[in-house]
Amino acid sequence: MNKEKIPPVETEEVFLDTSVLYDYTKDTVQEAKTLFDEYPEINKITSAAGEREYRKVAERRAEAIKECEEFAAENQLSKFSFHSLDFLTPNDRGSLRQYRDKLLRNCSEAEALRRLNQRKRTYQRGVELLFDGKDALVTVRDLEFRISLEKQLQMDIDNGNDRRILCHAADWHAKEFGNAFATSDTGDFADEDGLGDYLMTDGGELPDSLSDLGSRPLIERINDSIQSEYSSEMWLHIVDIEQLLEVAG
């Protein structure tokens, strides 16, 4: 698509990567908290697959913390190995281990256990807060999944979950609900230099530093795949939470 034709970011309804949902239901990510707490006018969306992924991750990580707490009743907390839990994914293990180790560097073992227990309850409450009841914060849309698009995205996106959520976001965009996909895992959907601020401008013009690059940005390649499956008029903006909040004003 010609850069001058890229439409501005729409914020009435935004498709959220599951990373944003995780960040909101933790107690440390201010941008996600701001998005949910201070921008209720933005309709926050995911797919049924995104909801299932969140629920599964929350369940796995809460169970892992429970086993960690049981181990720490008679052993040093630092000795617990999340790698011993075969129901966890590598991302689960890395996230939990890093959080446990950070706690142990900054507080006593008793306080670290207390905060781990708090994190466990946060995962459990997150499911209710986001998806259950009449006041649920996230709307789950019934969206299609195009295997042919997923195959195209394999060239640029290694993680299968990331590809699937992008396929649902593309279908959401094709159904004209919105054009912004927000993520906290910028490294999963962007080049090393970030998500590309030029995509946030109304004119869509490339700054000189990007125009001179030999390879096209990853976001452009992703949109090439989406356009080949749906329409040449489509453009899915992939933004981090800070960029989204800046546009929402």
C-alpha cells in the first residue's frame, strides 16, 4: 500500500494481544492499567482463541505457583525449579522464574512467598475480571481463522500463538470493527528498532532513517500477507500500549 494511503489509527475498538491482558492483571505494568482504568470508552476486543489462551496461561501459572509454595514449606524458595513442571511452556517458566528471582533479590523469603501467593490470586481473579459476568472488561468476538494467512505469516513470525492471534486480528479488521492491534510483546511483532512510529502518523510517511533501509519493516511484510488474503485497502496497525494511548489522547 502507498504510504500516503495508510489510514490513521482508530481507537473506538482495539484488538488486544493476550500479552496486554496479562499485563493488566499483574500489578506492575502501568501502561496496561492506564488503558483499562482510564480509557473505558475504548472497546477492548479479543477472539475466542485469545480468551482460551489467557485462561490456560492463568491456570498453568497459578498451579505452578501453588507447587512452588508447597515446595518452599520445607525447602529454600530459590531451589524450586519451574523447569520440573512439564505442563508449563518455556515462556511460563521464564516469566515465573524471573519474577521469583526478582522477589528474592529485593525482599525476604517470607515476603517473596507472600507476593507469589498474591500473584497466584491475581491470575485467578484476572479471568473473572476480564471475561466473566456482565461487567467483563473484554469483548470476545467470533472470528474466522485463515490457515492460508497463517502459513504466509510463518515467514516472519516464529511463534505459533502469535501467528494465530494475528490471523484473528486480521479477520476482525476485515469485518471493519477497527484497525489497531495492541501488544506488550513488541519484540514478537516488530523489527529490532521497534514497532515503527511512522505508522502512527496520519500521512503514513517514512522518516528518512527508515526510507534508506534496504529491507522493508516487518509490519509492512505482515500487512502484505494480510492484504493478499483479504483486500489491498486493508492496513492493520500494530502498536504498543504507549503508542495507542498517545493516539487515544
